[in-house]
Amino acid sequence: MVTKSNMTGLVNNPVFLQHHIAPGHPETPDRVKFIQNKLIETGLLQQLSNIDLKAGDIEQYIKSLHTSEHIASIKNNLPLAHKVAEASVRGCLAAVDEVATGKLNNAFCLSRPPGHHALNTGREEGFCYYNTVAVAARYAQKEYGFKKILIIDWDYHHGNATEAMFYDDPDVLFFSTHDQFAYPGTGDPGKKGSGEGLGYNINIHLPCGSGDEKMLDIYENVLMPVAEEFKPDMIFISAGFDSREDDLLGCFKVTDDAYIKMTQLVMQIAKNNCNGRIVSLLEGGYNLQGTAKAVVSHVNTLLEFK
């Protein structure tokens, strides 16, 4: 029996129950509600350390990767979406603070909307407004001097904005498994970065119907050796659970057991290279019950870090 500690943090705030693109839209506040209920039901919630949203003016951090024009457009045209998306960034930056200073081993951000499709178009892209994981990665570099950042994206959809923001950057290794033929139609394995960033953008296309065996093979035989060579100072997970079986917007067959093993492999990389520092955040995942179960599997595994 593994003894659990409260060294895993949780960003969980009522603001994430606000904002809904449209009635019936799959990116719904119920995504958070179902996860909250499952964390309570399993007794996990009381084992997690609550992380408050970062206070103060954070626009300077969002501007590290988003243009002033993009921010102004979202703020003026979609004020509630701006409020909630900005809160997502606040939560993730606070998680970085807790993990970077060693107060926590790792953290999960139960936040929405997702962010990995947010470019600088001034509008919503794939349910996203600000690229939370990208902003948080840059924040970790600037505020804590963590030079090398590994971003792992296991969402069914390719994190095109994260790729774009670090495409020529050798200090950010972006590793994504996805269906390149799904939205947004990016993620060609031939796209490997440019200039000094060549080789630091890794896209793995998986065909519809891919399940645990393929996913775990990639994590063990592609991600692990590349990550160990890169030696990250901090790891972020764009944890999209629309790669799970029976998702409304995906067609993979990944099970909760695979998420446990994927998390364990990422934790091994973190233990070997960066004292376990991982910040994970919710991206996609639209089967309400399924996503809640997958998050519980993921968070329960994060709690087992020694």
C-alpha cells in the first residue's frame, strides 16, 4: 500500500464553472463539475493541497507569447471568456510557483477553457483563448531560471499553438501524440522545428483506433530516450483526455490504465532530471464521466511521487 502525501497541488476555483461558448457545447462547465465530484467520491480531494489563483497583474506574462491586439480583442469582444481564460493562466502560474519553490512535488490544474490551440488571431480557436501551458512554461524560465522546459501534449488534437510559439526554440522540447487529420489539421511528423529549434518539436501521428499499446510504446521508446537526452529543468503536461476511449470528439481507445503508466513514465523523467517538478493542466476531454475517471487516475498517480 503506497502512503500518500499532500505534496500534489490542485488548482480548483469556482471561476472555472463560468463561461460556456453556447448551450450544449461540449466544452462545458460540467467538465469541471464531474471531475470535482469524482475527486470527492474517491477521497482524493482531501489528499491534495489547494492552490489559490495568482493575484495581481499577470498581463505581462500573457504578453510574453500573446500580442496586445489579441488580448484586447478577447477582452473587449469576449469578456467572460477572457475572465475565465485569464484565471486559468493565474492558476497555472500559481502552480508553477508552488512546484518551482519546492513547496509541492507536482500539481494538476483543474482549469478551463483549454489553451493549446490559442494563437494570436484575436478570437477563440478550438475552444481556446490564451495558451496557458505556453505562458506558464515561459514564466518558469523567466521567473525561476529553468532553462530547459519539456511540454508533453497527450490530447487527441494537436497543440498547434504550443508548437508555433516554440518552433524555433531549442530550450523548449514539445512532444505531442495526436491524430494529425483531426482539428486543427496540423501535427505533421515532418514538422520538427526550425533554426536552432530543429529537432525540438516532435509530432507523433496516431491513427484513429489507436489504444494503450501504441501510446505506451511511443512513451517508452520515443519520449523517454529523447527526454533523458534533453534533461528538462521542469515538465508540463497538456493533459487532454479526449484521447481516452469513448470521447465525443476523439477516436482513440486509450484507457485509464494507460494514463497511469504514461504519468508514471513522465514522473520517472522528472525524478531523473528535475527533482520531480511537473505541472499538469486539463486541456480537452468531453466524455464527462470518462474524463473524470481519467483525471482521477492521473492525479492519484501524481500523488505517489517519492
